[in-house]
Amino acid sequence: MRQYLLSIYQPDGPPPPPEVLGPIMANLGKLNEEMKAGGTWVFAAGLHAPESATVIRDSGGEPVLTDGPFTEGKEHLGGFTVIQAEDLDEALDWGGRMAAVLAPLAIEVRPIQ
Amino acid sequence: MSTEIERIFRAEYGRAVAVLIRYFGDIELAEEAVQDAFVTAVRRWPELGIPPSPAGWIITTARNRAIDHLRRESERPAREVAAVVSFGEEPDDMLRLIFTCCHPALAPASRVALTLRLIGGLTTAEIARAFLVPEPTMAQRISRAKSKIRDAGIPYRVPRDADLPVRLGAVLAVLYLIFNEGYAPSGGELVARTEMTAEAIRLARLVVVLMPDEPEARGLLALMLLIESRRPARTTAGGDPVLLADQDRTLWDRDLIAEGRTLVRACLRRGRPGPYQIQAAINAVHSDGETDWRQVRTLYDQLLAITPTTVVALHRAVAVAEVDGPGPALRIVDDLTSMSGRHHVWHVVRADLLRRLGRPAEAAEEFRTAADLAGNAAERRFLLGRATDLDAAAGVRWRPPPTTTPPE
């Protein structure tokens, strides 16, 4: 079995209103349950807004902190799921189902070493 | 002997690689082992003679090389490695490898390159030339694609039924490119590499068997068969190309034509026309005793509507020349400026239209430009010959032939 990171990329800015987000999150929950039932699910997490992030670098033994996310863009990592799958086809099936639930958000499927 | 080994390399390389990948699950290892086996063949066959089953010899030798390599390099117990003693070919080996090479998670350009490399056994240089990119760029493209297959876990198998329709389009596109590489090689001495067209046809047949309800797969097979049927008439005994209009039609392969036409009729009846089916229909018209150019032009109109590319527009112009004359056709060709200096066929078509319009000096120049761009030597000779013929008509002083042209 291989493991894959399914990253959810979403546009910066406020989340959709509850009446839009509610059904989407319910469907995502169902998908996660299905993954767990089949032994696919390894770990999943939703992330707070990118502004809540702190970047830390070492400079001569001293930590230097920067407020905000590592990359500034129009989109950011909103959450992720780690799954285990037989091969990329199986991982892409799950990624495709996640993309359908979260449309029009993009899902990046990336193999874990 | 060396040409014979090269022929066997072309015909058997992909099969051998496919078998070894199934057994060892490692593309690099499979390729290196098969290449090693051919190096050994070049050294040993001249004294031993070519074995009764060259492919079997290559596969066995490559397998032994791969096992030796794994014993040296890997932490796997030697016993496990040695357990891979007897193996043979499975009918789906090539098809599995094709679906891996044509996986939608790979960029389209990588799919084509990888299939030509692994299935066709083309060198990186040949593939680079065919796609007009520098060789290091192509080498990097192929190497990245192999790494992605390994790291991302792109499976080595024929997709399950539900995924097949989606995966088919990419496979057909790649097969047609392989066929074209065989039909009009990008380099070398030959006008056609029949083992490549034969391999493309063999794979297309497999795809048709696997997906009997896909009219485009049948359309592609029909297209290949109808083009292939003219091969015996396409070249002179000396290997020079012969234009369609000048071909001896009694040399055409009637069996291939019959099979191709039956396929065209069958798939068009399904009422789901696509680019391959229409191109097959065009070639079916060409296989009639006398080409009905109006019908050909109508089919090209349909094809251009579905596939609005410069290549289709150029071929449509050839049909327009037959129906409306060379003047209107030349205007179409002249609008396709993006092909100038890049596609030798554009210059060939333009040259012939200029010739028919009574402009021999310009036509000769176009034939020379086409010859510069043509990838294979026979075609270059032919085009330079046509240029020389036109020089006489244009009253140009005789000039010595280029030194690269061998004497007849």
C-alpha cells in the first residue's frame, strides 16, 4: 500500500456562507466516513485561515518569525487528507470524489515517500 | 547482420521491455536489461547466427541481466530473485504498458514520448526530432515521466471497465503517432518502417478487441489498414516515394482495403463519427478505383469542423485543388503561415500547387525547402529530384547535385 496526500486548495478570502458551506461539509464528512470504512483513511484536517499561520526560520541559531503564510498567493492550502491506496488510480478515484464534493476547488494528489 | 539486429530491435524492443516491467516492476531496470541484451546480441549473433526466436533470446538474456543486477544491488534475498525463472509473454503485456505510458496523470507530450521510447524503441534523439524539441529537453521529459510512474505509483495494468472510455482517447492518439512514425519516419534512410506500422496495427487490433463498442478505436484501425494497404505502391524498387496519383493500384493490398472498408462502414453505422472514423472514410474513398474528390472535400469539411488544426486545413487544401483548382487551394495554403519552415509537407503541397500554376522557379525553391526539412533520406532525394526537373522547365542553368545525394 502507498500513501497519498490529498491537499485542498481554496481561494483566499472569507469562506462561503453557512447555507452553502453546510451541505458541502456534510458531504465531505460522508466521504471521510466512507474512506474510514474501507480502510483508506489515514488522517485528515481542516486548517484555519492562512493569516493565522506563522513562518519560522533559523538565523544563526536564533528563530526568526514572520507573520502569515509561507507563500502569498490567490489560493492557499485549506485542508488535507492522507489516504492509503493500492496505486495512483485508486488515489485519483478518491481525489476525484473529493473534488466533486468540493467543486470548484482543486485537489492535489501527491505521493508520500 | 547489423541491419538485421536493428530490425529485430525495432520489432521486439517494446515487447521485451513490457515483459520485463511486468516481472520486475521497474522501468529503468527493464530498459537497461533489454539494451544490454541487444548489446550482447550485436557481439554474439555474428558468430552464433541469429537464434530461432530472437525475441525469446533477448527476453531471456535481459531477464538474466536484470536478475544479476538485482543480486548485486538489492537487499532482496537471492532465492526470491531466482524464483523468477520461467516466464513467458502475456498477450496483454504491450497493452498494459501502453495504458501506463498513456496515463492521464502524465502530460500529453510525455505520454507520446514515453510510448515511442518504451513501446517503439525509438532513441531519444529520434523522438526529439519528431517533435521538434532539443534532445536534452526530450531526455528530461522522458526521465521525469518515468520518475512519476515510479514515485506516484501509476499502475501497470489495463484500466477497469469504468475508466476505459476516458483512457482510450489518449491511447488512440499515441497509437496513431506510432503508426505515423512508421509510415513517415522522422529520420533514417527508409521511407517507411513497416515494423512500426505493423506494431501500431497490432496494438490497434488489441484495443478494438478490448473495447468492441468504441467506434473511434475501429475507426483508427480502419484508417491504419487503408493507409497501410497502399504501402507496396508507395515506393519504387529503389525505395523512392511514389505520389498517390502515380501509384500502381494493382499493387495495393486488396485484403487490407476490404477489411478497412468493412470497418469504416460498420463504425459509421453507429452514428458517432469522430476524427479517426472520418479520416478512415477519406482513405476508403481513395481506395476506390477513381478518387471522388468532391466526397473527399466534404469529408475534410466535416473533419475540419471537429478538428480545426492547420494540418487538417492543409490536407483539405489538397482536395480543394482537385475540385476547384490550384489557385483557390494556394490561397488556403498561404494562410497557414505558421507551418512555413516547420512542416515539410506544407512546402511540398505549396510546391506542387505552384508547379500546377505554371510557376516552376518558385515551385523548385519550395521543393528544396521541403527537402531541407524532410527527415528521411529517400524523401529528400525525391524532393530534390522534383526540384531539378522544375529547374529545366524554369530555364535554370544545370547545377551539380549535392554531394549528399548518392548516385543511382
